[in-house]
Amino acid sequence: MMAFDQETAVGVALANRDRIEAIYILSTHQRQGIGRHFLKALLHAAGEQGYPIVRFEVLALNTSAMAFYRMQGACEVGRGASDDSLDDVFFQLRTSYAPH
């Protein structure tokens, strides 16, 4: 999914099943609710597909993204080096899915 300011793309969010692959928002458009909107939509979609939890990682250097996810209720579940040898912080977050 993408976010636009008039005709200019200002954000993108990608997910695959229970994995959030990316949420990127231009710095000029951060703190305007776009990230919250993206995250809510991705969580809803994962829940609709039957996934109770989504997982994702954030570069340890990206403290503002980690703060954002924690404010949204994400829990840190681990740390490690990714394929590019940079330190990552692993998170998970509950979706709206409730098994019957």
C-alpha cells in the first residue's frame, strides 16, 4: 500500500502473511498518522487471514521507529544480526484475529 501527498508518493507499507516487511515514510511526512494508518491496515489484513501475531524487525539504529512500534503495543522478542550484518531488533504485535 502507498500514501500520497497530492501526486507524490510519501510512504509505502509491505507485508507478507504474518510478516511486516517494510513501512517507510518520508521524513517530511512522519508524525502525521500515516505510519499508524499503515500499521492498523496491515494488522487488520493479517488478522483477516487468520494470523494472531505479526512479526517484523527494525534496525537497532532506528530508535524512532522502535519507539513508534512500542507505542503501538509491539513487544521486543529478540535481537540479532541480519543478512547485512547490522543489528536488528525483532518485534511482534497482536492482530485483531481471535480464534473461535
